[in-house]
Amino acid sequence: MSELLLLACVLLSWIITCQSGPWRPCTDLLPLDLLSRVLPVSGMAQDGIRMVQSRGARGFQFSGSPQLFSFPASQLFINCIFFPAEFSIVVTLKIPQMAPEKSEYIFTLLEGDSEEPLLGLRLSQNKFHFLQKGHGSRKRITFKAVGLDDNRWHTVVLAVTGRYTILTVDCGTPLELELERPFPDNLDTTGSTFFIASRRRWNGLLSGLIRQLVLLPGSDATSQICPSSEPQLSALSVPQALLHLPIKPSSTDLPLHPYEAEVRVTAGVIPPCGHSEEGQLWFNPLKRGLFLCDGITWLNMLQVKEKLDYVEDHQDLFTNSETFDIEVFHITSVGLFMATANRDSNIGSGIYKWTDGRFERYQNISTYDAQAWQYFTVGKKKFLVVANCRGKGAGDQEQSVIYKWSSRKLKFIRYQTLNTHSARDWEAFNIQDETFLAVANHRQGERNHNIDSVIYKWNPVTQFFEVNQTIPTTGAYDWEFFTIGPYYFLAVANTFNGRSTVIDSTIYIWLGGMFQPYQFITTFGAIDWEMFQIENRVFLAVANSQMLTEEGTILYSINSTIYELSMTSQTFIKFQEIETNSALDWEYFTVGDDKFLVVANSYDGNSYSLNSVIYRWQGYEGFIPVHRLSTNGCRDWEYFNTTDGSYLIYSSARAALSKVLKLRTI
């Protein structure tokens, strides 16, 4: 099955029909977590289900009445009554050895009081069965010699498309079997019920553990979870309660028992964690946490949840000139770095390294009215790309430059030059193991803002970036890439069309090897998009800088907006409006269990000396202001962590001074 062609057909059909009628797909075109629907509410106990940790992972074991672990199919098929004609099912399980005559059910979909499944998955000794209701009879497709009942974890993907069923175990070689007839596109689920780990009866109740059970309509999930460093535990959507473990198993797949060894507890600054320290403990007095060395890294075993108390000055960082953007990044075995995009072309931009709790100047790079930096990797190669807004000389073509980290010289060296037009931002991202770079071209010349921005793709043969797609944009200022389930999105912040800032910014979706428009949102001089996720809710925040109408009216104190993805309409809808003053950036971060947004307020029409604000997530209330921070022409915020704690840094577009602030917690 061609996954991209299938996805394109489903979503393009949805877009077209939304304009002409009320048709919608039967389900959300996102992973549907079947397991979570039968789990107890967080913090509540429930008879017949318990969480078990085995071989380094957690799963649920069902032992109660099958009726307790069921739910009506109407919860999933919200827009129509039919089961998807093409779909995949992902299950992660651990099954003990089964007797030859025994069968157990992973799940079934039963109609009314019938005992015969409309659909289901069943296990028997060394076999995996796909059950479906055929034309007047029940059909069974059996995959043999799959070896799932060996008391080890396995992740299985069953993909159904047309006449074919494809089974992939632990990201291995797919097994394909042909159905007698194509899977029906009119499988009626009216009045039917999903039963997890059973077929409504005690007989056939699953004896093992289930970690993941997901239905993905319209797509083969294999490419979403494979390849994987842990193919037996590849994850598409695992319940939150199962994700975090205090102890991981060793490479021999045997449980660790550090309490049986000679245990030493080290206190103070972070000690080394290698093979010789495996099983040792470290107490971090700053974070009030106890950590265990697994031979590679320190695992959190017990830690008091931090809460943000207040913000204090930590460092005044004097930069080459006014700073439009900050990029904080980490190079393995070298350290934490920060790149500043500085205005002054005569001095260039700086790279700083975190040394003894402060940023110290490390390298200077020639830039020309630099607007933004982006750090990214391609395989083991490390790159830093700058968005130059001006040419080297008057009238010269503007060029942005990609720099490559030299592990021998321990600095960034020029690698590739790309022609850009008043570039404002770079966004690096990966789609199916391919690396892309998107540049936001703001204008060509002094007046033409309606130009193409460009998406480049890494060519592994030439080892350079090449043009992959051009997208018409309107005074583009920022790109934001994000994923939702198996889908890839790219949002552009369009700022100015030459007459007004009240224009549409666009969200694009990846279909058939290119980005296509998905949704248009009216923005007001949009400068920045920030995507973030709180539990299963997906948000997009836009920083609106100014409202300039075609009549010449201009306002700086306007609302910036947070949008939330509606699973019903499959579009982003307005969630909350926050009054801002020429907002130029949003930054999302967490401290303990708390979620925060900080906005860069830059100008209110009279002054650049304003308070930028930290907002805290309050659930139903949305984000509320909790801290007001004095800033001067604030342009960008970045959040970062070190072993000493958490920090925020902001840049000023009005002064050659950036500030590092420390987040004090209790």
C-alpha cells in the first residue's frame, strides 16, 4: 500500500467535501488508543486490572469481568457507522507460553448480543489470527510461526488494505496474506461493542500483559514506529501510566537488583555514570532527587516535584550588537552552546559556551543583519544555519550560510551558501528519515513581500541541501514544524503584504511528498508560531506584532491568540486570546508538573521598556499571568536546563544586552 497516496486521498477528500457538504470521516484520522478507554480514571482503583512491570516495561493485566473492559463503538465512529475500510492495528504485548488447544483474544468487536466478532485479534500457540465477519460467515486469516507466546515483549502491526493483510512483528520482515475479498467499506458498527482482552466471555481472556493497543484509520502504522532502537517496545500511543520506569533492564534482558550489590550513594554535583558506576546512587541536593546509574545515564528514582517560586537575575550578557534571535543547543561530549543573531554586519554574530555557570564568548562568525540561527543534525553531522537579512555589500545578493561543526577544530566552519531574500527564519525537520530546511523569505527588494519561501532537502549523495519545494508566502517571518500522530505539518507566520498586516497565515500538511495548504488563519503581523502539547491536547500560539490596516491605522497593543486542535472539525480553533504589546515570540516550558508560556512584549506605541509576562496553565481557565519581567525591546525567549537548574534567556532588539534569568523553585 502506498501510504502517502492513501493519506492524500483521505485528507484531500475531506478538504474538498467540507467546502461542499457536511461529510466527515467516520473517525479522527489520528491514532485511536483503545486501551486507554477501558483504564480506570487517574488515581482510582479498579477491580480486575493491575499494572505489572516485567522485563523492563510496564503493561496491564486483566483478570476481572470482561464487561468492565468494554466500550461502545460509537465512541470511536463519531461521524458515521462504518469501520474504516483501510486501517492498521498496533499492539504491544507479553504472552506466556500457550497450550496447543488454547486461544486468547487481544480484542473483539461484537455486534449486539452476538458471540461472533465483527472484527478481532486472537492468539494461539505460535499463531496470530485476524477475525472478520464476511459475507454471511466469519473469516479468519492466520499467520503461522510468529512466535509471540515466548514470555517476552513484542510489538505487532497488522495493516489491512483492500485484499491484503500485512503483519509486522518487532519491525521485522512483513508477512503478507491475501483475503478472499477486499475488506468491506460498509462494515456496519451500529450497536456494536469493543471488548479488550476478551470476547465478552471469561473463556479466552488474555493471560498476558498489554502495553499498547491502537487503531490507526487509513494508514499503515509500520512506517511511524519503525525502524526503532527497541523494536519490541516500539510506541505509537502508550498510556501515560506505563511510560516511566524507575529501573531499566540490562542489555541481557535480566532484571537489575542494585540492592544486592555494594551500593554507594554520592551527593553533590553530578558524578560520572559508566559501566563501573552501574547500580550506584546519586543524591542531587539541588533537585532533591535520588538517581540510579544504569551504566549509561542517571535514572530518576525519587524526586520532589519542583514548583516555580520566582525568577531572578543570573547574568548580563553583552552581545556584539542588538540581538534578534537566540539558539541554545547541546553538542554531545563538548557542552552547552548559544548562538546570537546580531544586527551589526561589521561585527558579526557570536557563539557562546556555558562555562562555570555562565555563557562565555567562544566563537565569532561574520553575519549580515542576522535574524535567526537554527541548529540541527544530519546523521552524525552537526550544523548551524544563519538567516542573513542583508547582502555583504550594497546591492549584493543576500546569502544565508550553513556552518558545520568541526570535531577536530572544535568550531563551526562554512559549509554551504544559499541565496535567500531578506531571510527571517530557518526551520530544520525530518520526515521519514529525510532532513529538510525551510527558509522564511520576507521580501525581495524593499517593497515586494509576495514572494516564494523555499524548502530544501538534504541530498545524501552530494552531501548538500537542494531545493525541494517553493511555497508562496507574504512577508514570511517564521516557520513552525510539528507532528500530530502520523501527520506532518508546517505553519508559516505571514506578516505583511505591502499594504496591511491583517492577512492569513497558513498551516500546511505533508501529502504525496510535498506540503499542501491545510488551514488558513487570519493573523495580525504574525511573527512567531509556537506549538505545544498538554496531555492529549494540541495547541498553536501566534505572536501578533501589530495591526496595520490599508487605511493606515496602526495598533501595537492587540491580542495574540492560542488555538487548539479540534478533533471533531480537524482544524485549529480559537482557545484563548491574550493581550500583548507587539508580541514577537512565545516560548513554552515546564517546571515540575506545571506548564508555562512566556511572551516577548516589545513595544506599546510609546515605549520599548515593557513587562514581558510568564503565564501558567490553569486547565479550564487557560493560561493566567503569574510573573511580569522587565524587558527592553524584548525579541526572543529561550528556555534551557543545566545540572545547576533551569533558566530563561531573553534577547533585546534595542540594546546590545541579553539577560539570563534563573528559575528558582521550591
